[in-house]
Amino acid sequence: MYKKITAGETVNFYVSISDEDGKEVDPDGLEFYIKRPDAVIQSYTLGVGTDITKDSTGNYSIELTMAQVGTYQYKWKTSAPGISIEEGSIKVGAPVF
């Protein structure tokens, strides 16, 4: 769960990937998708650019600025090993000042 986010703030999104035995593993592929409040979907792929960071074996993150007020929906998608899909949403409010 994320703290209250205000438009213009940066958010770190994290994912942990493990196999069926619970051991953290690196996937063959990793993608991150985020749908902004204006319905535009942005995608990021591990190894393409420098947006997704490998923090340790099986643990990855991406840092993005939440520029718009409204609800963002996001999804991490991996491929073998440790196939998984993790998704959620974040509500971003207007700045008070």
C-alpha cells in the first residue's frame, strides 16, 4: 500500500519474483505497464532503457513521477521462470498549495 500521493511526486514500484518453491529468481523477461488517469498506457521492459532496476535476485523496481491527478493502474508481468502477474492501483491527489 502506498502513502497518500500528490501530483508531481515520485513513486517507487517494486516486485518480487519467486519460483513455486518460494526461492527468489530472475525471470527471462519483465515488463511494467502503467495506465494514467487520461487512459494512456505506458510500458517499460527490463533491459530496454534504464527504467526498470534490478535491486537483487528476483527483486526489481521502477521509479516514476505521478504527474496527473486521478487513479493510476499498474501491472508487472514476468515470463519463466517464476511466471507471475502483479497489479494494483494508486490514487493521486491535487497539491494543497
